[in-house]
Amino acid sequence: MYRAIVVASVIAAAAVPLRAAEMCVTCEQPAATYRCSVELPSDKYNIAPQLQGEMCAKVLAKKGEHHKCALLPVAEGGKCEGFARTVTITDYQRALTPAGEETYEIGALEKVQRNMQDTWLCMTSMFKDC
């Protein structure tokens, strides 16, 4: 029984995405302070702490509709007082795209399904709706 609990906890720990250390980000207009961490999808991603800070600042500025966000240096052993936020790589990609621009690309399977549907409609209408 204990063995099953240990195995389950090891599997659960491995399934949780890795998180970097929290960084302190301060934003202006409207003013706010955040404790930000970047969620990495796997251990294969190795993003430098400086870039993680830039990711947090950019995403929080866009999501919170702030004029500007920047990293706030925290003294060794100090604590950041702010709202906890987690940023993903997808959030960063969305923050970089201009407003209103769609980043979704149609996959091959979806293209085939649409073409098959169009062909079927054409054939069932006796080639009137082609």
C-alpha cells in the first residue's frame, strides 16, 4: 500500500510542469505589483532568468492593461509583496501579436475534413452546389 502511494506521488510530481523562481514585477498606470513565475512545459526548456523576467513584464502589461511593467529587484532574502501570477510561453506569444491578429493555423486534418464535406455537398446536390 505504501509503495503504491510513493509511486503515485512520484508520478504526480513528474506530471506537474516545472516552475522557475518567482520574480517581482511592478506595473504603472494602473499601479500594481506581482509575484510572477514562468511555467515551463518540460525540463527541455531552459529559459534564462532575464528572459523570464521580460516575459513576465510583457504578459502582465498586456493582460492587466498596464502602460508599462518592469522587474523590481528584491534584496537577497527579501520578499515580494504582490499578487501571484503564472505566465506560460503561450501567454507570451499572444502578448507579442498585435491586437486582433489571429495566430491559429488550420491543420491538415481539418483541411481534409472541410474538403470532404464540400465534396459530399457537391455530389449530393447533383453537382448544382459546387
